[in-house]
Amino acid sequence: MGKITKQVLIVNYLINDDEPTVVKQKKCIHCKQLRDMDYFEKKKHERNHRNVCKICRKSNLRKLNRIKKAWLQIPGNILPVLGTACEVCGRTDKKLYFDHDHSTEKFRGFLCRTCNTAIGQLGDDVAGIMSALGYLIHAAKRNGDAVVV
């Protein structure tokens, strides 16, 4: 059997049955529970399932909506229209998403999906971004390239 990443195969034997039944399970990255694959939504346009179970995903969406609603109740706060620049890359041709700090639950800004995902992949904190920046600077110097900051 090949390597299976982020999935665990468990073989259960049914009572009064000689044939094994294979049950695919996966560990949710939020609640750390091992759950049947039915608990994980399939990603749109991909073959893979999400890494967050439906229960945690629903809870996270409720929390995000609560944060967004509280932010919108502050006078002067409005959602950006198409054509508004991403606060990281400055692109104006992309839909913007409500970005918030997951630990403090405070609004940070509006980012395009690419920038929001990149920050999340780097740990969703300054330390992760600084580590990536340090790596890029070190690699550029090692290769004799100019470092422009």
C-alpha cells in the first residue's frame, strides 16, 4: 500500500461477515478528531477533501460572521467594492476578503484570496512572514542577486 498523507485507513470486520469493510478516516486540523470522510467536504474544482471537518468549518464560519457583523456596526466601516486595492499586493482586479487575526478575533484588513492564503500558509503571524523574508534575502545574497526591499 502506498503512502497516505493526512488519512488513516481503518479496517473493521463486520459481525457475522468474513469480508473486511474499509473505512477511510481523516484527522481534522482544528479539533484533532479522527473522523469518517463523510465529515469532510470535497473542495470545489479539486479531488481532495478539506482538512477541516464540517463541524469545525461551521463553527469557524459562525465566528467569522460574528466578527464581520461587529466590525460593520462601527460607524464608517463598509465593505470594499470591486476595484478596491488589496492591502498587501495592491491589485484592484480581484475580489477582496475580510481578513482577521484568529487569536485576537480582530479585523486586520481586506485582502485578495492569494495574499490572504499566503499569510495563512506562513502561520498567520509576523514571525512566519519574517522567516520567509529572511529566507528570500539569504537566498538572494547567496546567489549574488540584488536585494530590493
